Amino acid sequence: MPLIELRGVWKIYDSGSMRVVALRDVDIDVEEGEFVAVVGPSGSGKSTLLHIIGGLDRPTRGIVRVAGIEVSSLRSDTELCKYRNELVGFVFQMFYLIPRLTALENVELPLIARGLDPRERRTKALEALRLVGLEHRAHHRPAEMSGGEQQRVAIARAIVTEPKLILADEPTGNLDSANARAVMDLFEKLNKALGVTILLATHNLELLSYCDRAIRLVDGKVAGIYDRERYDELIALSSKRLREHDST
Ligand SMILES: Nc1ncnc2c1ncn2[C@@H]1O[C@H](COP(=O)(O)OP(=O)(O)O)[C@@H](O)[C@H]1O
Ligand SMILES: [Mg+2]
């Protein structure tokens, strides 16, 4: 059984006068332990897809199943929170750390929802910070850290609950190339050493080298699924599209 299974998933944003089809009839399978890229131009539905898989948003139609849980039929916020807290870690382009809390306190946050006692929380949060190489920054606040360090704290916060799945939405979008590489190396380590399944939304095709395969979205539709052997094809497609864009 795949870890992630989407069947006939649609997402339509309808605000009366404006109707946007963000996902159209999407079928996707991701196996446990895979590192999969979601690529496609801006506005193609990458973030929407991740939000729906992570239970941050619901599909208009269709079925989303993760680890045997039918996420698309979870109704209450309590059920959705429980699903997210137990199975999913999110990493976003903006790090969303709480400025007045230290790195350690930020990483502890998801464990408060689990009702762990403070000592246990601290131990687990320190362990997560060690995994991202930032134990020595535990008592620093976000403003005292570089962007790359802040993103690694956000990753520690995502993994402190030992999720099966990490959903990363343009996680290197605000980082220079050295920090971007550090973040991607870390994802690779989590994937290879701990077997965490990773779904990475990005428009940066240089990151493909880290991924087992890529799902390409265009206008909310799955326009192709590419394995390593076909990355060249995917890169050629995107640069062709950019050239066409330039000439219009
Ligand atoms: N909350 C929303 N309300 C209305 N339209 C939205 C909303 N979120 C996203 N969209 C639209 O859905 C489409 C897909 O957006 P998104 O998933 O953010 O794409 P991507 O992450 O690939 O750039 C876009 O046309 C976007 O404008
Ligand atoms: Mg996006």
C-alpha cells in the first residue's frame, strides 16, 4: 500500500465572482521512503497539493489517503490536528518560527500538543536540534540566527514528532545556494538514514538530483511523472517554456 494515495482529487477555489481550479483530477501514489519532487510553474497547484495532503486544506472532490487514513474524510479540526501532529512535518519557504521563543522552545512546540512532560520535551527537542547540527544554538532566538540556521530549526520542529512524511514547500526559496545545499543534504539524510518520506515542492530544477522522481503539474493537472533517467527531458521542457515566455 502506498504511503500517499490521491484519487480524482480536485480543488476549486470559488469566491463568487472568481473561480480558480487549482487541482484537476489528480491521481498520485507515493511509496513509503520515497523522496519525490513536485515541480511546475508558479500557480500550477504545488502548494495546494501539499496543503491537501497535509490536511491544511480539503479537496473539493476526491480521495486523499495517507498511511491508511482517509484524510479527505476527516471532518473536525481536532481530527485534522491529530493527523498532522502524528504523521506529518511541514517545512515552508518562510520559516514561521516564533520570534520571542528560543530555537529549543520553537522545536518543543509540537510536543506540547502531545502532552509530554517538560523534561521529555526538552530531551526530544535537543535530539532534533542535534540531528540538524544546531544543538549549540538551542538557546538563541531566531533573529540571532542566519536564514539557513532558521530553516534548520524549522526542520527540527518538523521532525521532533518523528513524522512518517515531510511536506516541504519551496524550503530553499529564501536561502543562498550554500544554505540551500545544507538544507537539501539534511533532507537527504532524513530520507536515507531514517526512511522519512519527503514530498518537495519546488520550481528549482537543480534540486531534482536529490529526488527519486518528479511529478510535474501544469494548470493543476499531472502533466507527467519523471524518473531520474528522464530528468533531462523535464529540464528541457521547462527551459523551452521559459524561452517561449521570453519571446511573448
Ligand atoms: N486561497 C486561495 N483562494 C483562491 N485561489 C487560490 C488560493 N490559493 C491558491 N489559489 C490559486 O490556485 C492556483 C494554484 O496555486 P498554488 O497551489 O499556490 O500554486 P503553486 O504553489 O504551484 O505556485 C493559483 O491560480 C492560485 O492563484
Ligand atoms: Mg507554491
